[in-house]
Amino acid sequence: MTIGQLAKAIGVSVETIRFYHRQGLLTLPIKPISGFRTYTNEHVRKLKFIINAKALGFTLNEINELGDLSSGCKNFYDLAKSKLDYLEAEIVTLKSTELKIKNMIEDCCVECNTQACSVIDELYK
């Protein structure tokens, strides 16, 4: 299939595929002297791997670190565990931020007619 057909089959843009080529995540098929590059089912499989890994929050560097599709469970486990630890820490931070904003909203005087806002003043401290 051509790059356009591959893009359509996977649901990404041609530029996305080209970007993955430049990043070294997806191999570039050899272009025949006359004609277009032909993408195989292995390209489809690898592109799905990249997209699914990105959807789980893995960065392109992390995806690249996983290497080919046969990198093994241990390599994936280590990377996934690291990602999970990061996400859990982010969730704690986000929950704390959520609570702070909720408290600020509760302290907010929506009906007041003053230019000064004590909640905004707290952000300057």
C-alpha cells in the first residue's frame, strides 16, 4: 500500500507517518526506480504499536527505547512501571491542585462588587 493508503487505514495523516520516519520509529520502505514506496503489513503493525503506546502516554523516546516489537516483556515491564510511577505522582499533584482550586472557588465572593479579590490576592503571595 502507498503512504496515503497506510495513513487512511490507520487513521493518521501522511505527515504523521513521515514524522515517525524522521524520528526513526518507522522504517522507510525502499522506493523503486519507477513508482511509489510500498508499505507492508509489518508497517501497519508497527504504526499501530506506536499509536497505541502513545495513547498510553509513552513518549516517542520511550517508544523508541522499546525498540522493535520483540523487545520482550522485561523491557516493557521496566518502562511501564516507570511510567506508572510517574503517572501516580502526577495524579497526586493534580488532586492537590484540584483541592486548592475548589477551596479557592468556595472562598470566592461572586456577588461582591469590589474590584479587589481576596482569592486573586492569594495568588500573589
